Amino acid sequence: MPPFQRFTPLVQSLPATVPFVGPETQERAAGQPFRARIGANESGFGPAPSVKAAMRSGAELVWRYGDPENHDLRQALAGHYGVTARNIVIGEGIDGLLGLVVRQIVQPGDPVVTSLGAYPTFNFHVAGYGGRLVTVPYRDDREDPDALLNAVLSEKTPLVFLANPDNPMGSWHDGDAIEAFARALPETTMLVLDEAYVETAPPDTALRIEALIDRPNVLRMRTFSKAYGLAGLRCGYALGHPDTIASFDKVRNHFGVNRMAQTAALAALGDQDYLTGVCARIHGARERIAAIGRRNGLAPLPSAANFVALDCGRDAAYAGALLAALGERGVFVRMPGVAPLNRCIRISCAPDAELDILEQELPQALAALG
């Protein structure tokens, strides 16, 4: 008799995909830690001292489950943005919320529109629920709203993904362009607008919160992982119409956002002075990474995120070889996954000590490539 098949045909058909190979995996393979961890778009500047103090105090209560309603954090975010708590859902980072969106909207075989080379975790969720990815190319190293809209209309998709600013290139569109794109979508198409890097972007990048909050087919996703420095705690949120937000309660893991994450995020939101200072340091780090790249013959792309993409001026094989050469020298960076974006390497903003290592090792890595 054939062995009992425990998994659904869909799951059996999927490859064992890991969207990101973590630096820890690479460190274990190399048998030593990286000297400069500047590839995962974390904030090496860390959270505010006030956040660390709140976490130390909150540690006494980690034996308790987190509030399943995330009440205090939702209320604080509502006050911060001038909306109601009914406009906000909290999740285990944007990644967790993306999975919940796809679960609610995508049926097997449904077309889902995104950009070729955009954030791969979204694609991972679409495949996991049986959706069919429809991709459009970047234009001038930016996601192309016009091409995305054309694909939406031709495919009659229930879901489209757009990041602003974009990962992996750091490019961005102004808020007016994003609002126009959202308003041009059919009511039957949900827009997931990933704004993970919005705090580090120029002021006109983020459209007004109230501009789209009344549209049931728009979800704006933000996070405490980037500028706030809390990537390890996994806490993000979505802003949207109350009816759209309420649907998350049908499927979300109500205890998924742990107590410490809620405590830290609440304290981080309350310390906007620290956030302002970190964003200034990120801006300075972007300029330094760009300068290091130029001195070594690499072309920095303009960035509104907490990283800079450096154009290596060749193909993916060369960029991959440079990435490997840096890894051998203890410098962890990443690169985009598809052409033509994969001619670049991507370097995260970091404190000076880590960028000093990059500055020292990049010319050696390039020299090793001949």
C-alpha cells in the first residue's frame, strides 16, 4: 500500500522554500560570527533607552500571556495617527499580517499581482495558499504603479502588493502617486501597501493617513522592526477601514503578539524624540555607505530606506561573487534576487564601527575578484 499522505496536495506540491537564509545559518556554516551584520535591514542603532527600561520592568510579567486585544498599543497608535482603534490590527510583524491577508482573500488559482523582485515573503504566502503570482518588471529601479494597475485590470486580481519605499532597491514614489494608484484600483481589488520604511523616507513619501482610511480595499502596513529597532520582537500593524480590520479577528492568532513586544512597541511609539534621532543617524549612514561605494567604483542608488543598494556595474554572477567575498571577510550583506536588480548588493545602515569594517574590507573583496 502507498504511504499515508498527511499533507494536502497543495503543500506536497510546494518546494521547501526559505525566503531568507539568515546570517545565523551562514555563521554556523562558516564556524565564526560576522564582524559586520549589515545585510538584514535591522537597526544596529537599537531601541531607545526608554524602551529598554520598559522591557526590564515588563520582564516581571512575562509569565502572563499578552493582551489578545493589544488594547493599549492599538489605542496609542490610534492617538498617534488621529484614527480609531477600530482602524488598526496588530500582528507578528508585517510578515505575519501578510499571511493573514492572503489567507482571507486568495483562493487556489487566483491571480495575485506584484513586482518581479519585490519582497519575497509576500510571494511565499501567495504560493502557500495556492495563488498564482503575476509579476511586472521594475522601471528605472522602482516599482511601476502604471504597470501594476494594468496587470490588475487585465487579470482581475483580488490582491495587489506594492511597497513604498521599496525593498530591495530603496526607491520610492511620492504620496500623491500612491494615492492616485490606490484610487484607480477596482473596488474588488485589495491593495496591500507595505510602508515598513516610511519613517526613514522623505516627508512627502507617506500619503496622509486619512486619505485612504475610508477605502475598504486598502491596507497600509507598518512595523516596529526598522527605525524603531525592534526586529527581534516581531510587532507590526495594519491601518485600514474598520470593516476590513475587523475581518482579521476571524483568522489571527489572538495571542500571537507577545507581552514583551506589546510593552516595547508602546514605549517606542511614546519616544518620538529618539525616533527622530535614529532617522538622522540612518540618513548619515546612507550617505557614508554611498560614499564608500563610490570610492570603490560602485554606484549607489538613491534610497529612502535604512539601506543602500550599490550597483556593481556588471551581472548577478559578479554581484554574487562580491557578496561571497565580503562574507569571507566577516561582512554580511545581501543582494536582490532577480535580474536586472541582482546586479546590485544591498547594505544596511549601521553604526560607524560596522561601517568602518565595510570601508576596510570592500576594497579587499573587490581586489580578490580581480
